[in-house]
Amino acid sequence: MKIFKHKKSGEIATYKDGVLKSSNFCVEIGVEPSNEYWEEINPLLISEDGVNIFEGDRIWYVLPYTYKINTCIASKNTIPKDHNSGNYGNKNFSTKEAAIEYVLMNKPCLSIKEIYPIIGKFNNTTYIDLDKLTAELIKLSKTKSVL
């Protein structure tokens, strides 16, 4: 699949198997769009939530270890060349909501002292009901502020 931008309107369209699609139209043209009207563009990166990020798009990123969420406008200067290799550790998202969900699912927020009494409830049982244990841990984690 190739991504094209209309030179006059700035509309983004994808081309695959002879079909040009955008949010406003879908047309079978059989050949690649004319470079008189369309220019092929490549995304700067693909976000953690699977969205192509182009120059000028707003991105939200989560800093490693601190789990702080920041935002910026994507450009060649703000995204390091080897950014997707993971050397920098930032996690990029197309929406703030996706970044918040990542923090909620990945930031450590419970201590051993808080978890131990919950696990102690299952001490005298022959097996641990993981559904009940998970429900108890989720209930406890909701009392914490993670953002």
C-alpha cells in the first residue's frame, strides 16, 4: 500500500491494487495516481497503536521509567532517526487516550505490602481462583492515582 497526498487540497489517500481510497472517496483507477496532482508520502513512524504518523501530526509519547505523557508535533527534527529501534524508550501514540491506557496498563503502582493481604485471603485454599484474585487487585489498583 502506498500513501499519497493531493498537492492542492492536502487530502491523504491510499493506493493499493488499482484502488485509490480516502475518507471522501474510493475509486478504481487501475494505475498509480498522477504525480501532477498527487505526491507519494511516507510516514515518519508508525505509532504503538498502529497509526501512520506524518509530519505535522500531533503525537503523544510516554517517557520510560517515569511514565509521564508529553505531546509534540511530529517532524523530522522531533523524531530521532532510530526512534523505532527502541533506543530512546519513548512509546508513541496517535491519541492522548491511547497514551493514558498504556500508562494504566504498564505503570507499576502497587507495593508488596498492599498485595500481601489480598494474597493472604487465598492462603488456606488448595487452589487460587485467578479471577477473584485479579478482581481484588484491580479493585485495589483503582484506588491509586497513576497519572
